[in-house]
Amino acid sequence: MKVLVTGGTGVVGKAAVDRLLAAGHTVRLLSRHAEHDVRQWPEGVEAHTGDVTTDEGVRGAAEGCDAVLHVVGVVAESPPEVTFQAVNVDGTRRMAREAKRAGARRFVYVSSLGAQNGTSGYHQSKLAGEEAMRQEDPPGWLIVRPGNVYGPGDEVISTLLKMVRTLPAIPMVGWGDQPFQPVWHEDLGEALARATTAPEPVHQVLKLAGPEVTTTAEILGRLEVLTDKHPVRIPVPEILTRMGARAAETVGIELPIKEDQVTMLLEGNLIPPGEPNALTDVFGVQPVGMEEGLRRLVDTLPEALPSDGTGKLERQRYWADIRGSRMSPAEIFEMLRREFYTLPPEGLVKVGVEPGSPLVLDEGETLTLSLPMRGNIQVRVAEARDGSITLLTVEGHPLSGAIRFVVEEREGGIIRFEIRSFTRASNLVDLVGMRTAGFLAQKANWRAVVARVAERSGGEPVDGVNDESGFLEEEDARQVEEWVDEVAMRLHRSEAPRP
């Protein structure tokens, strides 16, 4: 089958695309940057650039498709363009109408478990989206109401994970005892793939959630075990949480939680006792338990690329020209790959600080490091071949960008070892931090790594350890962003399923 998927780059949508491809289907991806977005899959996904907020943006999107999986939605508004009405309600109406016009035989709408009784603006908009879809009455329609979804980059549990790693104290709404029933993103993706490609059930509303009921406090406890970090928990009364979230939104300050999300949290997100869970009872998915899901999550947060950061893009270089090395360039490269965790100064950076965290720089591995005054951060090995290793920073790192290690032979028996860093601060707070103590610590760390590589090679740096840094002009920054983006895409393609 050919399936049109909206929202295919989010936590839920990407999981559904992966499972559709693994089952042998082909996918058409509708998104604003579709030509770019489809590059994360090696084959089987075609691009359709569009936008559900306009009639023109969806016109022709479902042409030639057998089914439509409508995932796109927003959980928070950014007026005037991004609103619940424009995306969750009117966008759903447009997609249902387009599916019907194109003759698609199946239309699956991803709503929310809290849509029926929730009072938040988000839940009310999802219920209104259901009604809009019913009014259009596309063939073979089905409504799926999942509970909280967690996976790489989700807005709840991934955020809690980053807070546990980096903060000395974590505020909670009350005592964090609000119940919810999270579902692992790959389980939901599998259920949606099966729902979209099967002829039945039709004209039903199915509730779907994970296998366990848990609370924020319980999730924090499990994350503390996985990260070996134990921040202080600070209970905040509901009324103060609402007031703080409302005030932050008014002045434009980004907080991990908005007032509408406080409402959703307090209302709970559960399948009532005695009611079927479509994940297992209808779609036959064997769910991933919370313990295993969280274990997978800790090393799969998304990369933070230069285009995600704040401020000007900075390039830093640290290098030494080594004479008389007893190692060949290939041997230095292999030493760097296997022994990197021993190279940074222990007082500045410690590698492998979480239980089970890898130490060797193998492609696809995610390393966890500890920084003073910052906590635990991560980098992902995107490339490790042909004398170079490229690391990408991961969400939660104070920098967004790439670090590249290069070993190359030069004339006269000289071997150059060089570290190249291309980064922006991840946010305004980190921008201030990196312009002060952060830059000095970073410089001391990389200079020490270069010096230790030269020492272990058995040779001598001709002119000692050199360094330079500066901000890139707009065109140079754009070229670096494109290079890092392609490095990340190659990594994703290597891990993606094929039809």
C-alpha cells in the first residue's frame, strides 16, 4: 500500500513511518520541509511539500494513496499561525476532505486519550477535530486515542530526563502523584501502521495506552537509577504552578510546562478500569514495559544541530603537528577511538558516567559525559572512519553542533591531530555560560586532549598545541549547517528500515 502520513517527523509519526516501511509499504510524507525531511530514510518515502493549515497546502497530497494516517497536531499554541483551531481542527477537516476527494480507502486520525472528558484547550481541540473528521466522513475512517507517548524528544518524559541529568533540583506539580499511562513510541507506531493498512475496524473510537499506570514521581525515581543522578525534588502547589506558567507565557519565557499542560497533567490520562486497551486487544502489539522503554530512551534523545542553537556559529580549532610518532596515523586513529574516555582531564570532563554508558567511539553510540556545574550531557558518534570521527551533541548539551577529530599524514613524516568544533549555544542561558567560564573550560579540555594524543603517539609536537577560534560569517555558517545536517541524515539513514 501507499500511505500518506502527516506529522511524519515527530515522535509518533516517525515511528509509524518506520513500521510502515518495515512492513513493506511505501509512504508519502506531507510536511512543510518534505524534501529535506525524507532524507532520513534511505528509500520508500516520497516528499509532498505542504501544510495542513491551508487548502492549497493539502491539495493533491493524497492523490494515488490507498490510505491516510493523520498524525500532525500541536499540544501548545504559537499564535497567530499555530493554533489549536488552525492545526488540530481545521487541519483535520482539510485532510479528511482531501482523502475523500482522492479516493483513499482508509483514514486514521490520531486524537488523544483525554479528548472525551479533558478540559484543556488541546484536548477540546482534538475532540473538535474528531467531529470535523466525522462531518467529512472519509472512507474507512478510524479514530485512535493514545495516551501520553514517550520516545526520543517527547515533551514530557524526555524533558524530565534532561532535567534529571542537568539540574540540582526539579520542581514538581504537587507531590508528582498524578497518574498517567504512557506508551512507548514504537509500540504506538506499530499499532498505527497496522490500523492504517487493515480494512477493519472502521467507524470506531479506540483507546490505546501503555501497559503500566505510573506517576511523575515514579518516573523520576526510575530515571535517577538509570542516570545515577539524584536531584532534589521540590513540590510546588498547583495554583503556584499555574500562576508561574501563565506569567512566563505572558512575557514570552519558555518553560518546560505551560498552563494548558498543567491542566492535562492534573486531569490524568488513563484508560478507565475494565475498558479494553486497543494496543493489545485490537492490534495485538506486545508492549514495551516502562523499565525497558526508559532504558532505551536514555541513549536515544535527538541530536542538537547547529541550526537548533542560539547566537552566532563559532568555529574552534585545536591541533598539533607531531614529529617522530611511533604510531601510524591509522594507529593513532584507533587509539583515539578506543581510549577517548581516558583523554579528557578528569577535573573537567568525565566520560561514561551513567550505568552501562559506552566508552568506545563506535558509529551510532551515544556517550554520556559529566561537566562541572552542568551535570550529565551526551554526544553521539555520527562517523568513525577514514581517519576522522564526528560527534554530534545531543539535546540537553549546552552546545548545539559537531566536534570532529582528524588524523592525517603530512609531508616530512609529520602527523597532524586536529579537533574542529562547530557549535552554537543551545539556549540563551547557555549562551551566557559559554561566553564566560564555559569557553575557558572547553579550551582547556581540548588542548589537554591534543597534548595527550601527541604524548601517547610517542612523538613531539613541533610547535606545541595550537588553537584558534572565531565566529563564522553567514555563508560559511550555512555551509557548516548543511554539512552537519547531512552527517546526521546519513546516520539516520543507516539506522532506518527499508521497505
